[in-house]
Amino acid sequence: MSDYTYVGSELELFQAARNWKAYLKQMIKPWLGPNVLEVGAGLGGTTRALCGGAHKRWVCLEPDLNLAEPLKKQITARRLPHCCEFRAGTIADLPPGDRFDSILYIDVMEHIEDDVAEFARAAERLTTAGRIIVLSPAHPWLFSEFDREIGHFRRYTKKTLAAAAGTRLRRDRLIYLDSVGLLASSANRFMLKKSMPNAGQIKVWDSLMVPVSRVLDPLLMFSVGKSVLGVWRRP
């Protein structure tokens, strides 16, 4: 069992980012199969946004026991969809026979020191033609005190995320998201230099910037953004 402790304190803030989570759901919905593993489910905010309850099985995997306990209580109390179940630990702690159609790393892979090994472990847990879906913060030049405080080892480019995935998997999609949010992140990195956004900043970003990004990103052919989204499948 993992003894991992999450050092960030921003999870509750980002639970309120409903427009962003709706945008993410729109982008990954085609690859969400009936059996889903969500690695690093945290407080359940992403689960609540992405899982509509129509899946056969949605496993919420969380290595930090301080986060795992309230997540487990939410599932037991049916405050998350009925298909959700809880597991403590990492992907290595799952039963050997567990296989999934979709494995999600939503703002998680950047917290894992050996991301190459993690991709390999996830690939072994896929069903035939199953998908690994990764969303992570983009651009090493944006790495800030905020990243350090919440335990990021890195920010990715499309190239570095593809390199971590390796050559065993087939790539379905690799794009940047949130072109307008990139401007806000740049301002914070070089001008405001704040280590943690506040609730007001999250609200402005989510309510004003994300809707514009949803329109602008396709026009820019998903070539610019503060986050990188990759989807790989087992051959």
C-alpha cells in the first residue's frame, strides 16, 4: 500500500470550476468506455463532473489516505454515481486481473516522479483497444511556485508527454486546451507571481475565460493552451 501524501491544497478550489470540467468531459467523452479507472480521484470533484452514472464500473483510486477516507464516505453515502467504487493505493495495488477500458490521469501524471513507468503500468491494465487519457499542465516555462507547492515534478509539452507514453501505445489524440487560460497563467508566472490562486481568480477564469477557450481552441486547431491532453490506446 502506498504511503503517498498529497501536499497540495487547491483541490477544493478547483471543484468549483464547472465550465472547465464540462469542457474536459466534452473532449474525452468519446474515449470513456464502460469500465473506467480514475487514478488520483482526490475529493471526487472530477468523478462527479465526468461520471454520469451510465458506466458499468468507475473505480476511484486514491493513494493519499487523508483524501481517500472522505472519498470513500461519499461513495458509501451514494453522493457519487452508483457505478463508483473506491480503492486505496496506486495502480500497482489493484488486483492482478483488473482491466479497464479507460484509465484517467486528470491533473495527476505530473505528480508522479517516474511517469514512464506509470504509463507502462497503466498499459498493462488496459482491455484490448482500451485507452489511457492524460490531462496535465503544459509548458515547462510556466513552472512556478504554485507547481512546486502542490507537488508537481514537471509541466509537459506535447513532445515530452508523448515521450513518456512511449512507443508501445498508439496515439489517438494529443492537443493543447484553454488558449485564453494560457494568458492568465503567463501573467501569474511573470507578473503576479502568486503561489496559489484564490477563489475569485478561479471564478473569473472558469466563468469568463474557459467559455471563450471552448470557442477559440478549435479555431486555433488546439495548438495553444495551458493544459495538454493526450489519449493513447492499446494496439
